[in-house]
Amino acid sequence: MQKRAGVHLIATGGTIAGLAEEENAPQHYTAGVLPAEQLLASVPGLAGVARLTVEQLYSLDSRDMTPEHWRGLARAVHAALARDDVDGVVVTHGTDTLEESAFYVDLVTQSPKPVVFTGAMRPANAPSPDGPMNLLDAVTVAASPEARGLGVLAVLHQRIHAARDITKAWPDRLDAFSSGDCGVVGRTAPIQIFRAVVPREKALPIAPDGPLPRVDVLVIGAGSAPDMLEAAREKGARAVVLALPGNASLPDAWRDAVIVAAKVGVTTVLAARCGNAVPPKMGKRNLPAIVTALPPAKARVASVAALGAGSDPESWLHA
Ligand code: SIN
């Protein structure tokens, strides 16, 4: 008989561990209150899929996650991956910032063992919760040899996404996530892998203890005032991501502010506010700035991860 794979579950909170005060009004609930053991107990048959161990790392609504939480989570993931009895890791997480934590862990992790994030759009005591299905699918993927070498993944609504590509695209749909033009990596029940994920040549180190760099995101609309960049600098931002119209198109009125920021050592990152890739032909237009194809929230994650590890953010913003 084939040995069951070992999967370590790290619980961080979210709607998947949320409880509504009244089952008939599931839209009013508190995220991150149900302990991990109870989450597991809600999924019949889970113990048949993998040998499970569990860790309650945080109990948070993911809007309250910070870069310090990403660092703590990455350390917990690395500790689990180092164990001989662990073949894969599952992280349960709120869906609101799941893509940010998953991308941080992806940037600092190089392991063939699957690391799979999951969450839910409905609280655990909703009339028809999606958490149990997502958890079963995530554990199945983490235990599967087919998921090895694909980097950090997220499994939601029967779809397998790469951490690099996933974004929450709808705030309330059960099928809330998209991987845009890159497409999903595969599907679950049964697992089918549709495409390869090109592995990164190296990973960033996890940022050492101590304060992490402040990186701000400014969303620029028609006529937005460039002194917002100055304000971010003065508040201590080491990098500022500008979520710009069109192809990361910087208004002329902002050019001087970007030049001054560079002179005082603050990195400006030009991202497209519509979230999809910036074609390379747009270039920097002679600006001392980095152009990224990452969506603004992920450009911020890459900047925090690189600056926090003492690395130049440029190559990680093309990650
Ligand atoms: C959260 O992100 O913690 C709340 C929302 C969710 O999990 O869907």
C-alpha cells in the first residue's frame, strides 16, 4: 500500500475560519475565530488524503496582515518544509490579501515540495460554505507529486493558481480569483495540471529581524497631485509604487517628483493600475524609476521583500 503523504497545515485566520453570529445572515461575520483543528474536523475524509499536522500561527482577518506577518509566515513555512515527515504545506488565509502573503512566501522559497494557500468566501457556519471543499482540494494538491516543483500555489474554487499570477478580482463572488492572461496552472477534483510554472533561478533570503522597509502604493488618477510622492518620502517610504493609468503612463506633472525621489534614494516603481502586464516597449522614458509588469500590490510585496533582504528591487520586480 502506498504511504500517505505528510501535509503540515499552517492556519492564519480569514473567512475560512470565520463565524457568522446568525447562520441566516452569513454576510455579517467575524473572520479568523475558528481554531485550525475545528476546520479540519469539518472536512470528512481529510485524514484519508494525508497525514496531517497543524499549527495555529495567527487568527487574523487578512486586512490586518503586515509585512512582519509575511516574514513570520515564511519562517513557519520554511520550518515545515525542512521536516522529513512533511511532503507539502497548506496555509489557510483570508482571501483579501492572500495574494500578497503567497507572493512573499513564493519570493523567499525554493523547494520542490508544494506550498498551497487556500481560503474561503463564506464563513464556516454559512448555509453552504466553500471552505471545506477548498481545504480538501488544497490538502490533496499539497500531498500530490504532480504539484512538486510548481512554486507556491493557491487553490480556490477548484482552480490551482500560481502565487505569482493570482489576484482577487471580485470582492464577493464565490469564484473570486483570476490569474489573468497567464491562466490557471490547473484544476482539482481530479487534479489536472495545464501548464508549467517557470522556476526562479534563486530565492530572496527572508528579511532578518528588525523593522521592514516602508513601501507605499499611490493610485494616480487624472490630475492627481505629485506632492503625494513627497509626502510618502517624508513619512519614511524607501520605495513608492505608482499605480498609473494605461501602460504605467506617468503624467508629465510627476516627472520632477520622481527625479527628486531618486536623488534622495527613494525608489519609484511604475506599475499599471489596471493590473495587467506593461509591455516592455513602454520603457522608462528616461526616468530614474523601475517599470514593472507586476500589479501594484505585488510590486509593493516584491519591493518590501527585496529591500528588507538588502537586495536591489529591480530584478525582483520582474519576477
Ligand atoms: C479576510 O481576508 O480575512 C476576510 C475575507 C476573506 O477571507 O474572504
